[in-house]
Amino acid sequence: MACKGEWIKVIAGDDILMESCIIDNVDYIKKNQNISILFSASVPFTNKDELLSYSFSNYDIIIPKEFTLSAKEQFSILCHKNFYIQSPTSFIKRELFLTYGYFDEKIPFMEDFPMWIKLTKNDIKLYFMPKYTVFYNKNDTISSSRYKFYDERFWLSGKKFRKMLRQDSSILLPYRVKISHSLMDLEYFIITKIFYNKRNKVTKLISYMCSRFRRIVLWNVFVQKKGTNFH
């Protein structure tokens, strides 16, 4: 690993660090020395001209409840859904990479997500600092698509990731989580094959109904691990 520092600031090439980003992260971990990985808030933008008119306050930030949970509880949630993790804001202790490996490049567009599962599975808790630290470029994300409902690249990566979870013998994946995965595949098939992947009121309604049904299926579900190693 080329980096020699104790901490590593992850950043994508099209995102922008705020002026006090590094100082804020360092000050926070000095006051909370039990932290090994720290996230914070980001401000989305589509072009740099928008940055001149942005106005925001750290006092507006509410700490997502998932960051108040234990590593075991975070792991369970991450195995069946995402929560407010702004990956461009991540500030990571170098020894975590040396111990548990690097981001999984076999899953493009979401290389970081398996890393968060790997860490929480090994009892590394994810922490959150209620400060804005990064301007996040959302131009190339699924949310920037105005006419297509799904970005096929993101979807296929997500499907590959879910398959990886189901095949991991060290994770006790409840049957209800597998049902939820199947419902996601069904939703994708209906929207892309029957409605030609168009973003409109009908496909939004289909997605909403499927999402509500998955929430019922996953109600109070808890994912456990078999072993302690996840390499």
C-alpha cells in the first residue's frame, strides 16, 4: 500500500473536499479515539457553478439512527438494505485496509459497499460526524437519470452483490432476505421489460408498492454471522 499515513481520506475524482474537511475529521477522531472509520455529510451538486450559491449549516444535520447502533446491528441492516452512508466522506484508518483488504473492484459502481459489510461483520462500528465535509458530484449516479428508471450498470452490480451475499457460507441470511432479493429482481423485470425502463407515474407507483412490500417482508429481520473472519 503506497499510503504511509495513519488515516486515509477516500475521494472520487469528480468530488470536492470542503476547505475544513481534513481538519474536521482529524479533530473529531482525536476526541473519539475509539473510531476506526468515520463518515460525515455531503452536499450534492451537478456542476461547479452551483457551489457558489450553496448555503448550508452543520446545525441542520441529524445523525442517522443507524450510526447509533452497534457494529453487529449495522451489519444486519447492511445485509438487506443500505442506510445513509456517504462513501465520499469516508475517513478510514489505514490498518483496516491492511487487515481486511481493499475495496472489491469486482463489483463496479459499488466497490465500497462490500467493505462496509466486511468491517461491521468483524465488529468494526461505522461512526458519523454531523458536519458537511464533501461536495458530492451526482452527475453519474442513478438519481441523475431523468428519463430512465434504472441505470442498468448500477442494477447489475447490485444483483452481483446480492448473489455474493447469498453464496457466502459465513452469513446466516434469513429466507425473508432472499425473498426480498427476488422481489427486487421482479420489480426490475417488470419496469425494464414491460414498461421499457421509462420513468413515469406508473413505474414510480410500481416501485413504491414493491418497496412497501419488501419492508413488510423484512420487518424485524436480523442477519447473523457464522464465523469471525470475512476475508
